[in-house]
Amino acid sequence: MKKVLFKAAECSYFVVCFSMLAEMESYAYIDPSVTTYAIQAIAGVAIAVGAVAGIYWRKAKRRINDSLGIDENRNKEVEEEIVEK
């Protein structure tokens, strides 16, 4: 019974908050350049998060391979260095 009352109270709280936000009037002007900057900022954050995730993924993969004794370069061919004199 307590869970049902808590869910009902929680639901009504969100309905009240949403209705208050929906009724607000705003007389502000958003310049198109502001939206461009916002899109660039969001894209920059997404790219940075992807880069950091990729770096940590490679580090984790390398640690797992080292702990299991797996060599990634086992079947790769390596060319000899050419030294000109």
C-alpha cells in the first residue's frame, strides 16, 4: 500500500512540475549563431567522449591480451628497415 501511495505522489509531483514549466511565457530572442555554437559544443563533447572511450578501450584490450598471453602481431608480416648509406 505504501508503494502505491509513493508512486502516486511521485507521479503527481512530476505532473505539477511539468505543468508549471509548460505554462511559462518567454519573451527572449535566441540568435541563430547561438544555436550554431550550441551544436558545435555538443558535437565537440561527443567527439571528445568518443576519443577518450577509444583510448581506454585500446588500453583495456591490451591489458586483457597481455594477461591472457595473446600477441596481436603474431601473424603480421613486418618489412625490414631500409638503410641507405
